Amino acid sequence: MIKKINKTRFIHTAVVCVLLAFSACKAPSLVEREIDLKDLPQNFTNTSSTDTTNTALIQWKEYFTDSYLTTLIDSALVNNQELNIMLQEIAISQAEIKAKKGEYLPFVGFGAAAETEKVGRYTSQGANDANTDIKEGVEFPEPLPNYQFGLHATWELDIWKKLRNAKKAAVFNYLSSVEGRNFMVTQLVGEIAESYYELLALDNQLAIVNRNIEIQSNAYRIVRLQKEAARATGLAVSKFEAEVLHTKSLQFDIQQRIIEAENRINFLVGRFPQHVQRSTDDLLMMKPKAIRAGIPAQLLENRTDVKQAELALEAAKLNVKVAKARFYPSLGISAGVGFEAFNPKYLLDTPESLLYSIAGELTAPLINRNEIKAAYASANAKQIQAVYDYERTVLNAYIEVANQLSKVDNLEKSYELKAQEVDALNRSVNISSQLFSSARADYMEVLMTQRDALESNFELVETKMAQMNAYVHMYQALGGGWN
């Protein structure tokens, strides 16, 4: 009879194992997508240049030599609130790694309990307790208390690497968050530099306005004298007066823009509005550093957003494996050891008060696995999404560099022509004033020449600012600024 029972149990166990193994083989197959960068060009231009000298490898303190600008950037890297929020995201990712690592190690805990129970005498437990003789001189108290303490442990054997893959995915997510922080540093450095050059440009424009007010006021004084001498009309006087007032009004517009630019920098630096210390050098005399773009393949290493997308992709691949492992049987072990007695003085009596247990558990989903299938399909879709995101990030990086290279070249040529235009118009202002003084030019010619000269000087400053910002964006596009 015992042999039959054992044989029956063995058959039942075998059937259960077969069912569990069968269920593990029923994980649905899904389509995966691999990265396709075969079409990545070998260079950024139509030439066959393979020069790997890359400006992105230069540290930002060497790339930006203005001491006022580097001081602002240093302060922002410490005090910028958005950057500090990102640092906390990194801390959260670090904690996630520790949590995932702890999941595949045994859980051991200590427990203690005390209880009192009164059962009916005419119940099976009450009758059994009344007839139980433990040893001479020991009686069951009524009601019956119970005291216990001990250690208990549980451990899921990670036979399918589900927990270890989850931990590796957490590591990749952490590294991705670090690259996200580096990308934010690159953006922050570029944003401060851009606002700083805008501030210098506004200072330059304000100086141009002040010079033009002086020139126009002098012309206005001359035309008034000419009117008194009956050599000019009241219309000419009114026109010159209006032009002076118009130019003076530009001062306040520029001053407002200066305040806004300063406060934009103050916000990035993480401080309340205050005057921004800056260089007094003429923006038009600044010469940006030469740019070396290297080769497109270097973007995969230098661009932090590309590395962030790559690490996120690796995490997504591991999450697919984690989701797939949920279809497989899981094996868990639980054990406990401790002491239990109805009187505290018997708690440490061994072996009478000693208790222990050990058990193994094999479980696998058989029916209604829709939630697991959905989670697996979701993880696979996120992995494909991460592939597309990585390819999009690489494509965007290449296009940004190509655009900025073209912009740097075109702005350099444009600035040279604008500078020549300004020189010609500045000369024409002096000539028109002299001609007007000798009554050989009409007052409208003088006014139009002065206005054209003012506008061209403004455009020259804006072109220079755009040129300096193009070098900032070029540095960013190549992946510089975070190191």
C-alpha cells in the first residue's frame, strides 16, 4: 500500500512538472528590430576627408576663454535647479540598482510573537490539550498563551536570470540617466554662452545708438541754425527732431532687452536678478576658435544624447528578457528556525521548544496568462521604440552638425560683406553731413543715410552675435561641453 501511494505521488509530481515545462515553452514569439546604421556617411561634407581631429574633445573651459563667461558657467553647474533635479534622478536610479540586486539574494528576517488563546474544552483541540501530558509538574495554563521567536528566510532561485537581467537593466537605466545629466550640462553651457553673447551684442547696439544720437543731435542743431538763416524749412527741422526722438526711444527698448538677457542668465545660474558682470571688449573684435568636426562615427562616442539612447536601448532589451522569463516556472525556497513555548521559561528548552521548517515551491502560469503576455508585448514594443529613438537621435546629431558647419561658413562670408557695407554707409554719413552743410544735399538724403547706417550697424552686430552662437551650437552639436 505504501509503495502504491509513493508511486501515485511520483506520477502526480511528474505530471505537474510536465505541465509546468509545457507552459514555459508557450511564450509567444514577437518580432524584434535591430539597429540599422549602415547608411551613416563617412564624413560631413562631400569630400573624402578622414581627419579625426575633433573640437568636441576640448573642455569647455578651454573652448570659452572669457573669464566672466567661465565664471557664470561654473556657478550654473553648481546652482542650476534643473541640473540638481537631474542629479536626484541619478540618485533614484542608483537606489533602483540596489533594490534589484537585493531581489535575487535571500531575504532573511527575524520575528517574535506572543498570543493568548482560549479554546472550548469540548472541541478536538481542547480535548487533546486536556489529555496531553508533557512532563511531570508542568500543566497547561488556561487561557493558553504562546510565545515564539526565530529567523525566517525566502529565496527565489534565479534559474532564468529574470532577476539578474532586471538588475542589469537598472544599471543601464542608471548609466542612461548619467548621460542625460551630461547632455543637460552641454545644453546649459551652450545656453549660458548664447545668452552671454546676446548681452554683449546688446551692449554694443546700445553704444551704437548713443553714437547715432550724438550724430543726429549735431545734424539737428545744424538744421536749426540753417532755418534761422533762412536756408532750411521748418519741415526739415521737424524731420530731424523726429529722427532724434526715434533713436532715443531705441535706447529704452535695448535697455529692457538687456535686463531680460541678464535675468535669463541669472535664472540659469540659479540666483535672483542682479547685474551680470561681463567683458567690455568689443564683440565685433572677437574671433571664435577654429572648428574641427572630425568624422560622423565620433558622434556615437561624443554625443551624450546618443549614448543615452544607446543605454536606454540596452535596458529595453533586457526588460524583454525579464518579461519573457515570467512565462517560465519559478523555484522558491523558504525556511525557518526558532523557538516556541506557552511559557517564556521553556522557550530555550531544546529540542522540545525548537522548531524549524524548509520547503521548496515550483510555480508557473498555466491559465489566464493575458497579463504576462501583455507585459511581454509591451516590453517588446518599447524595445523597438528604443531602436527607432536611437536611430532618430543619431540622424538628428548628424543633421545638426551638417547644418551648423554650413551656418558657420555662410555667416563668416555674410559678416565680411556686412562689414564692408557698414564701412561704406559710415563714410556716406560723413559725406552727406558735409554736403548738407554746404547746401549740396537734401535733408532727406541725410536722414535716410543716417537711418541706413544705424540699421546696417545693428545688422552687423546681430550677424556677429549669430556667428558666435553658431560656434557655440557647433560645439554642442559635436558633443562638447559636458566633459
